[in-house]
Amino acid sequence: MKPTVYSVKKKEDKNIGWIKDGNNISYYQNSISKEACSGLFLHYFTLTFTYRFDYNDDTVFFSYTYPYTYSDLNDYLDNLMSDQVKN
């Protein structure tokens, strides 16, 4: 599962938003664990990857999956409210 990446300059230059990108992707269980309720332990995992930056002086964001913003939710709810059948 590739990380999701957003480059501000790539969006400005090529109109490309969030994409899956990266190489040498690895997930592994690390040494951190935490006791949860009922004596069960939660184990934590680490994601490592390499990424080649396409632009100098760029702002790049990384995410585990495509972000779903508060604005996205509001837009969806507004569309539901304006639809006479779904409202």
C-alpha cells in the first residue's frame, strides 16, 4: 500500500493532486506496545519508504490514505440537503 502524496508545485504545474507514490515500501511491527483493556496489548507498526522530490522548494504532504476533509464532508452534506429525494 503506497503512501498518498500531495505536491503543491505539482498541483500548480500539472494540476495533479493527491496520488499514490513512493518506493521501497515496508511495513513492520516495531518494539512499541501498549496495554489496552482486558489485558490485551496493542502493537504498533512502522511504515518506511523512499520518495523522490520533483521540485526544489516545494511543500509536500504525505498521508496513509486519501484525505477526507471537513470541507469534503460539508460539501457532501450540502448536496444531500439540496437533493429533494434524499432530503
